[in-house]
Amino acid sequence: MVKKLALITIALLAIYMVVSLVVTNHGLSIVVNGHEITGPLHGFIDLGEMIVATIVLFCVGILLAFVFTGVGLLLVGVFAFVMIVLAAVLLPFIIPLLIPLFILWMFCCIVKSIAKS
């Protein structure tokens, strides 16, 4: 399923690239020695620009994957720190709730140990 979706996406992007090269004008003009490049050479140069842009975007995507991974680790660390601070601040309010739970837990442990013997 994922492979089919990837192939369909690649095919659609290739069709878009061909249509954008043939049908539209990008608003870019390449000037060499004061003369704008026209004719069939212009299409090849546009294709080269598209290939270079694809490679650059691929490299930027890889770079961003590493950057966002680092940012994600940093955010997890900050989240853990905030949770520790929050637990330390809320501990006095939680103790009255934890004491009955601790007594109940101890009672269950005693009953279980008596049942094993």
C-alpha cells in the first residue's frame, strides 16, 4: 500500500515537472553575454534547474530531519523537567490522597502474604 502510494506520488510529481517545463514560463530568464537563451536549449537548462532544485530540496529535507530530531529530544527533556518540577510542587497536595492508597496497598500485601503461607 505504501509502495503504491509512493509510486503514485512520484509519478504525479514527474507529470507536474514535465507540464511545468513544457507549458508554463517560470518567469526566469537566463542571460549569457547579454542575450537571453531561447529555443530547445532553454528547455534543457530548465530541466537542469529542476534537477538541481530537487537535489537541494532533498538535502534540505535530510538536514531538517536531523534538526527536528534534535529539537524533539530537547522538547522531551524540557517536558520531563517540567513534569518533575510540577510533581515537586504538587506533592504536598497529593500526599493526603496517597496515604489512603498506601494503607490499602499495604493491606493487600499483607492479605496476599497470609494467603501464600
